[in-house]
Amino acid sequence: MRKNLPKYFFNFVCFLVYVFLLAPIVVVLLSSLTTTEYIVFPPKGLTLRWYTELIEHPEFMQSFTLSIIVAFGTAAISTAIGTLASIAVVRRQFKGKTAIVQLVGSPLLIPSVVFGVALLQFYSWIGLAASPLALILGHIILTVPFVMRLVVASLVGFDRSIEQAALNLGAGPIKVFYQITLPIIKSGVIAGAIFAFITSFDDLTVALFIVSTDVVTLPVRIYTYMQYQYDPIITSVSSIMILFTVILMLVIERILGVGKVFSSKN
């Protein structure tokens, strides 16, 4: 009994952690099914009314589409820039290398509000109006550090003799990168792309300073809607975001395997 006690205690602690992490999600999902005109938990009755109510609010779907476009654009560009920058940082020695690495990672240290205000001032100075492009450019600055950290971790301990062998056999640098280097570090690249997508899709603080009346992402739309109304439409929209994320993770698990993507082993 004494030998099994630590194991039972560990399992109990893990259970409490899971409950703590999943409880808010369960509350949101169940609150979206309430029959009342306000958000309440536990729900009073069960109905899908608030999901059908979204048909009368097309602005939420427009914001959802915009957030998807911005997130995909951010993930694609950030992954490309972060991957190439990681290879340069790991494999090349040049003056100012440490300063450049710290500069790229600085958005992780700067408060989001400060970064959003700075980005607003910069866009005003160069005359860039609120647009999906402005959002993507701002999110790229935020997400490139995530991509670099994950790709650099994949490059550590990389056996470059495989690349040298391919070069000696006549393969060009570009062919070596796409057929040898990229497949080996793909776990870090894919993980970085996922983090970039989620960070962009879920961003509120920075987007709040960039959006306009015509360009509004879904998190900003939810935030502004809650300032004036507090009905369960908010929980239904949040539930759709949760379900979308779950479906995305299931697709990744089906195609690649989440464990393989986030594993340090390639």
C-alpha cells in the first residue's frame, strides 16, 4: 500500500490538472446551450438557438473568415522566414549574430499593449491603413520568434554529414535542402507553423490597435460585442472557435501525429 501511494497521488494530481485546464472549456460549451437570454452555468435547459442566431449576425462569420486568412498568411510567411533564419543562426558565424537573435526575440519580452501602440504609430507614419496585410505584418513580428525557437531545437545535433554526402554525389544546395534537410527538421517547422497560426488566430491585444470598422478579427469582434451585450451568442461563437481548434488538431494527428510533430526526435 505504501509503495502504491505515490503513484495514486501522482495520478490524482494529474487528474486535478486536467480538470483545471478543461473546466473553462466545458463551461463555455455548456453555456452556449442555455435557453436563457443571458450567459449562465449550469445551463437552464438545452437548445441550439444561439447557434442559429449567428445567421442573423453575419459579421461574426466575416471576422472568422478574416482571422483564418490572416492566420494562414502569418503562419506561412513566419514559417518560411523563421526556418531560413534558424539555419543561418545555427550554421553561420557573423558579426552581430547575438544582437540579431536578441532583436528577433524581443517581441516575446515586450508587453503586447506596448507593441500594439508602437505598431499603430509606425503604420500611421508610413501611411499603411488597416488591412489584412497590416495584421499579417504585425503578427509575423510576433510569431517568428516561436518558429525560430522550435526550428533551432530541431537543428541542434543535426548530422550534416548526410548533406555533405548528397552534395558530393552531385545534388545541388536547393535539392539537398528540400529532400534532406527539410524532411529531417520538419517536426520543428510544423510545430512552429502551428504555434504561429494559433498565436495569430487568437491575438486580441495587438489586433485591437490595427483593426478598423471594415477589418475586424474574430477576437476583436467578440471583445467589442461583449462591451454592449452579454447574451449566449458569445459562448456559441467561442464554442465554434474551440471546435475548430479541436478539428485542426485531429487533422494534424490524422496526417502527421501530434506526438511526432512536437517530439524532439525526427
